[in-house]
Amino acid sequence: MTATLMSTMLRLPALRARAFRPYSFKLVSRAVSSVSPPLIRIHDATFYQNYPTAEDEAKCQNPPLFPNLNFELPSKPGADGPQHWAVLGSLGRTEFLDALRGQYICIPPNARSYPYLLTEEIAKKDTRLRYSGNAIQYIGFSGEGSGAIGGTRGAYLSARYESLREETDWTVNQYLRGQTSLNPLEEEKDGIIHDEALLSAVIADLRLEELLDRPVANLSNGQTRRTRIAKALLSKPELLLLDDPFMGLDPATVESISGLLHRLANKSDPRLVLSLRPQDTIPDWITHLLVLGNSNRVIAQGTRSRVQKIFDVWSTAATRGPRNRSNQNSQKVLDQAREDLEAGYLDKQLIWDLQPHSFAPTRTEIVAPRGGEPLIEMHGVQVRYGDTIALGDWEQNVRNETKTGLHWVVRRGQRWVVLGANGSGKTTLLSLITSDHPQAYALPMKLFGRSRLPEPGKPGISIFELQSRIGHSSPEIHAFFPRQLTIRQAIESAFAETFLSNPVLDHDRDLDVSATLRFFKAELDPNFHANINQETPKIPADHTNFPELNRVTRAFFTPLDYEVEYADNVTFGELSTAQQRLILFIRALVHRPDIVILDEPFSGMSGSIRDKCQHFLEVGETMSHRVSTPMRKSGRNSWLEGFKPPADDCTPSNLRADVRFNGLTDQQALIMISHVREEIPDIVRHYMRLPSGDKEDDTHLDFRCGSLKLMSQLRDPKVWSLAWAPELKFNKQSRRAFRRRESSLTVEETGEFDEEVYEWWSI
Ligand SMILES: Nc1ncnc2c1ncn2[C@@H]1O[C@H](COP(=O)(O)OP(=O)(O)OP(=O)(O)O)[C@@H](O)[C@H]1O
């Protein structure tokens, strides 16, 4: 780069952005007293996607990332022991890890360096490690499912379930050994991994023995996660960056992977930096935290206890107003927080998400509805691959007879959660319902009262009918969803036969799509914060022009498509992972399907977006307190940012002409999968748990199914742990569910109760 260009760049206004110094930089640099040079040193650096130009700011493009960043990662434990870092934030976590590993343009260029990689020690170990690209490995988990390791190809979701092996269906063993090119080089023939001892240790540590011969395309999400961590460890990096490592893992696997990571981190082999969502539980062994605010700013960093104190100050500033502090340090933090709040780098939602929230039980009783007609019926379903039974390898008591396979009925109006360890068959089960699984045609199951194939006197159910009656969001759909669609097109694809075919739209459907875009504008519109104070246009509500408005007594009317044009200008691919998940969530609901299937819908989302989604699911656009879990959880509605209820919000919601969604109806059924208790809304009153583990082992989870007691909520840690309890504990603490029959009515009159037919357990 020429000196002139360099000096021009340094004069850019963007580079003179408000000097930002994370509160504890001095503290961090003092703590690092080790004689060994740091592995990463970032000193007053600003990063850019592209070389910055003078026009960038005027055109609002190429914004600076992490302006004036200071950060050091020691190579060796200091006097206080090793440093284990976690990066917390709603947005920008991946970008931050990318900046650490040498991506983006760093200004000034020498502000980011890797001094430890230039030492003799590294040269002796392996000269390849001198290059940060080799020494620092990144694993991200937002490219979901086995697709993330190139397992599933093409654009057809059922690819994962085809039992035919293709040339490119690498087994886990081949993948770990690096034997994954179609024309291997001579030296690759027996695998490029030569460190067999390391390979065996990693396979044992990550419990991969049983999976070695399985094609990577067939792995469940949790199995994929373990395989990818193993692969990264085999390249013996100096530093491993793990982006959202616990997303989508069942509670037991979270514990075991966290323990494994701790052991690795303690040996510094490799060193680790994790990224986590603000609401995630931070593993005990993490010693240092770095917090990202909005617009790619680092707003706090330092030792865990120091950053926790900063959170406390933020929290009082947000709830009780920014009063002055007696302690000088706290005052500094408070002043900085005020500045950051004003600049929008920090906001109330992030503060709320960062606080650990203890479970506050509510006194609301919610009945598990008996439900209407059956939408899904399974009578002894088993999914087999050769000799292996992937789903239904258990016995159930049905009408007091022992039967094999899955027996289950889902009725209109019911809300289910399917629980189960990673690999227990949850995704397989859902793929039978959506008919992505080829075996769906042959199994003893009915959807909407009909089989997939025609029966005498009854037509089979077509895939297109299924698609229009089922709303589905899942990690697999996320992996395959076309990135080029605009936000509006992505949501409208709910009304189409395939992702890319033309949706069948009409005026009402347009209004429905617009209503969702308006409700989630704060989360999706990139310019939302810039326009927050803009006045809503008010059109006089002339009743002759707007006959629909006769029912409401309002002087002004705001058109429903007001302020939703942003959705035509931003593509799905330009959105963050959390925003993409939000689009898929909306897409699963917007066409009001009979069955809504939400497979880990909130993973990757911040707590506040998750809460807003739960609110939408329960009570839609209304402010009703009918159930809304988030309302009761937080006792306030800061997460409803940007949603401006119409001025006359006191009008009963069922009379408001512009409210199009009131939450799930009695005609709809919900089936959810999640491994995180906070993600399960209180309207979920039924659960099914798929078995896992060795039957001889006393930690084995057996098949269970049933409803929640009147006051139970799966968000309650006690109820949650019971739902995951092994047989003995489960039997002790739950009870058989029965429904009281009205004494005057006979079985013929009331019909059978599912709780009695299928042996349900109340928890
Ligand atoms: N084609 C196949 N051949 C053999 N086994 C398969 C095949 N497809 C899936 N499996 C296995 O079936 C089991 C169930 O997988 P599934 O993806 O349904 O689990 P899951 O409960 O959704 O897991 P996770 O929580 O990790 O997503 C897994 O052990 C998986 O490896």
C-alpha cells in the first residue's frame, strides 16, 4: 500500500470515530504478566470488510467493525492461572471471532499481531503454525445440521434419509481422517491423519466410536457437532474459536461437551475462545468475558467478576434510572453506560438478556386441553435403517396391552414438546409428519385422518396439501433456504409449493404478511433505530372509504403496509442468523397452518427476540395477558420494542380491525422441539420424551408421554429436571394422568381419553 493511500485512509472520518476504550483494558494488560508473548495482540485496531474509502460514510457502507479495539489473549497462564474467554453478544459474535483469526482489513495493519506464533517454540513444534490461518481454527455451528460438514447435498431435505450411499457420502471415519476428496492425492490414500494416538483419544473423548462407519449425512445435529469439534482438534490448532458451541445440544451433552472443553482449555491444548448468546449459561470455568453491543462495538471486557459488576451497574441504570454513584469506578462505568445507551451501542434489551433470571413461578393455572379431532395418529411407528431402529425401538402400554413402536395422537388445539437426547430420533419423527422421510408412505400413521397412500374410498394426502396445512421451521430448512429471496419473498414462500415457486397470494394474505413485518420491524429493519422517532402517518378514518372501520371508533387509520418496504430491500442472506431464524418462525405461522412444527426455532436468537416470538405465538399482535409467557416472565415489555400498538389500544383486541394475529387458535396444533427450558412457552401442555442411552444403565431415559399439571411449567427447573429424569425418579415424582369423566356420560358418549389409552404421566 502506498504511503499516500495509507495517510488518506488514516484521515478518514470513520477512523476518527469516537475513541472507544473498553473499561478494563488497562486491567487486562496488567493481568497478563506472563513472559511468553501473547498469542493475539490487538492494539487500537479498527476492522473493515473492504478497504475503507472516503465515500463509505456518506454512502453508509463498509462500517467500521470494533473501532479502536484493544484485546490480548495470552499464550501461557499468568500469575492468576489460565485465561478462558467467552464473547457474549446478540450480534457480531462471528465477526469478532473472525477478526481474532485474521479476517477483515485491520487498520493500522500492524495493530493486530500474533507474537507467540513467531517464537522459537512454535517454529520447533510445527512451522505451519507460524501462519495464523493454521494456528487458529474456527468452528461455527449456525450452518446447521449435517450439511455443515458437507453431508447433505442438493436442495432436497429428504437427502438425509435416503439409505442409498453415494460416492460422496463420507463416513465419520473418512471425514476425520481427511479422506474426503473424490480424486485423492497419492499421499492421501491411507488418510492424511497420521497421528493415530491423537485420533483414538479424540474419538474416545467425543464418544464417536459408534458413529465411525455412519455417513456424515445421516448424523443428528448433536452428533454432527461432536464430529466437527473432533475434526478441528485433529488439526492440532493453538487456538480453537467455538461459535455457539452449545446451540441445539441436549442438557446431558452440553454438560459433557463443556467438561471436555474445560479439560482442553486447562491443558491449553488447544486454547479456547467461546462465543455465547447473552442469555446463555456461561460455563463455570470461563474466567474472562468480552461483551459486544450494537453496531459491532466492544462495550466491556475483563475478568468475569469485574464484568459481572459492570452488568450490575448497567442493570440498576436500566431499571432505576442512572443515579450517580458514590464509588468512583462504578461512576465511570455508569457514565460510559449512559454514553453507550445514548449512542445505541447498549440497550435495555441487551442488559435484560445479560442478567441471569431466576425462575419466578406464576400462580396461573393452565389446563392441558383435551383437543379436537386427531391431526396426527401413529400406531406402532418404527423407522429402520437396515438392522438399526432409529425411532420406535421401545414398548408402550396401549389400552393395557404392551405394543412396540411409537403410539401417539396429536389433536387440534394441543401444544406438544418433543424431548429427547441428541440422536434420539426427534428430527426423524418430524420428517415423518412433514413427509420428508421416504418411509412416511409405508408406516402405520395418518395425517388429517388420512394415509399418505390412497385407501379404499379415501384419497391419499398429497405433498402439496401437506405443505399448505403444515408450517415448519427447522435447522434443516435454515440450511437449505434460498439466500437470495427478499424478506417479504421469504415469508410469502409459506404460500408457495416450494421455496422458489410463485406464492399464491391475495389481498388478505398480503395484509397478513405485512402485519408480521410490522410486528417484527424492530428486529428486521436495518434502519429501524435511525427512524424510531418518525411519526406514524395518520389517514383520517373516513367510514365511507373504510367500511371495515365502522366497527371501531377511531379518528385516524394507519395503513397496514405502512413502513414495511424494508422487507423488499433486504435479502435473507444479508440477515444475521438470529434474524434468519425469525423469518423462518414467521414463515411457519403466517399461513395459519393446522399443524405448526417448530424444531429449535429460537436457537441463535437473543432472549428478547425469543420472548417476542413466544408472545406472538401465544397472543399474536395483541397486548393481551391471556397467557403470554414473556409478559409474565419479565413483568414488563421492553422486548416489544418497536411494536406500536394502535393508539386506541384499549379497544378489545377482537374488535380491532388491524389486528390480524391473536396467537395460535383452537384449530391449530403445535409441536415443538427444544433443549432449552426457557424456550418452551407456557401454552405447551403436553410432552413426549423419546428414549436414549443404554437400557441397562440407570441413567437411561425411557419413553414417556403426558401432560403438565395445572400449575406446572417446563420453564421451571424442577419440572424440567423431572421431564429428563431416569425411570426410577420419574416414577416417584410423577403420577398417572386421568381425566375426570362426567358421571352422567358413558364412554360411548364422551369417547376415550387419550391419557388412559396411551398411559400418560402428569409432571
Ligand atoms: N440414513 C440413516 N442411516 C442410519 N442412521 C441414521 C440415518 N439417518 C439418521 N440416522 C440416525 O438416526 C438417529 C436419529 O437421528 P435424529 O436426527 O432424528 O435425532 P435427533 O433426536 O433429531 O437429534 P439432534 O437433537 O441431535 O438433532 C441418529 O442416531 C442418526 O444418526
